Amino acid sequence: MNVKRVLVLSMLALAACGGDKKKEAEDAAATKQVSPDEYRKKQQAFADSVINAASSSKAVVEKLGKGYEVGGVRMRDTVSTLAAKTTCFQNGRNADPYLAGTVSFFAHMNVTGSDVIYVQESKWTSQAGNIVDACLNEASRQWKLDGTFGAPNAYIVQVQFK
């Protein structure tokens, strides 16, 4: 009697496994070659989704708590220009040609101007963004903003790279 049960259960198990061929066909379809234009469009859509999902400057300030403010347009534009003048983003693009992301910079202002600027938070499409962050932190040590950019305080400004 036990042998019959084992045979019946074995046959039921084999019958249940008949769907494996469909999975193989689905896997083959999923690995279909994609044209370079289609791939580029997918990567651009992914980059847009990452940039849109990044925390806004205001959200970063709220997360950090009291003592932080969103930097003004002039400060943001200046930091953006300084960041663009570096080769940091290009270095990241050498590792990942489709690299894109958002960087929130911290800028501490005193009465004479900025005394420190660095990457507070970033969100990138790939790990190549870490190369950019490290390079921007190194370059930002040389950046100085005068006292007209803001009252003594800690500011957050956001720059997008695409």
C-alpha cells in the first residue's frame, strides 16, 4: 500500500512540474537583445526616476532639524557652477556613461563667508556616484563664498547632474 502512495504522489509531483518550459520561454524573451537607442531611453527614464525620487532641499533641511536652512538661488547657482567647473562628474561618467543624480551640499556661513562646503547627501543612478561625491568633497574644500551669500547659518543647496 505504501508503494502505491509513493508512486501516486510521485506522479502528481511530476505532473505539477510541467510548467517549467513556460519559464524557460519567458527567460529567453527577457534576455532578448535591446537596441542601443532602446537601452539609452530606458537608462534616461531610470535617471529621471532617481532624480525625481531624491529628497528636496527642504526635506533634507527638515530631516537635519533646527539650525539648517535652504540656501538661496544665488548660493545654489554658484555652488552648481563651481561643481560644473570640476571634472568630478566626468570622472563618474567615465565609469558609468549613464550616470545621473542629485547632490545636496552643506554650506556653513559665518560673518566673513563660508568656512566649509561639502556633500551632505546624494542619490545616484549607480555606485559611480561615489566617485563624484569623493571628488566634489575634495574640490569643495577650496570653494569660498563671501558673506553676501547669506547670514551666519548652515545651508543646504541641491545640484542635479544629468
